[in-house]
Amino acid sequence: MAEQKFERGTSLSIFVSDRREDITALIFAFVIAFGVLLTT
């Protein structure tokens, strides 16, 4: 029962873990949203 439930897609990532990648994407999204908020 060691089969994978889903395919990750690509293994080409500069991040060590999925959690670090998600946190970094969330931070970038907040920075972009804050920049858009300030420029409008």
C-alpha cells in the first residue's frame, strides 16, 4: 500500500518542500496585491 495517490506533475523545483513553495507564493501574492492597492 505504498502507492502514490496523485501525480506531483514536475519535479523541477527550486524549493526543497511543497510547503516552502506555497509560503513563498503566498508572500509574493500579498506583495503584488499590496502594490496594486497602493498604486490605485
